[in-house]
Amino acid sequence: MDDQTRIEIEAAAFRRLQKHLMQDRPDVQNIDLMNLAGFCRNCLSRWYQEAAAERGIELGKEEAREIYYGMPYDDWKAQNQTEASPAKQAEFQKAFAENVLKDKG
């Protein structure tokens, strides 16, 4: 497989993951994704932002989230997110430290 075809297939797979998380399963909470998989929709938007930066394109955090979510993040959150239990929040702190903070370290 040539590089261009590989890139196009990888991009299509990313778009399908985004569609799955945003349209097919908006009921799945970000905190549950982070706790189980070590990443969530916000991570995907951050990775999008980082990939843009590697190409000299500056995107702010909120701008990258709006691109990924297809709307302002606060709007999506109000429509789809629910309050997490204290146990889930504690799990999240651990998952965030292990998966997000270590990437920045």
C-alpha cells in the first residue's frame, strides 16, 4: 500500500470513530471512555490540535473541540453529558494522571 492510500484509510477510520462517538453513541460518557480506555472525545480533539500544530497550524483548545464536536463543547456537554458519581470521578483522576498528564511530562 502506498503512503497516500494509507493516510486516506487512516483518515477515514478516524472519521468513522468520530461519527461513532458523536452520532451513534453520544450516550457514552467521556468519563467512562477515559476510565475504561484511557482517552475520550476531549483527548481526540487535543490530538487533532496537536497534529495541526505539528503542521504549523495554530488551533486553540476550544477551537479544536468545536471542530471535533461539531459545535461548542459546552453545548454538546449540556446536551449529552450527565453528572458523574464520586466513584467515577475518583477513577477519572487516576486515569487522567496515567494517560494525559504522563503525555505532557
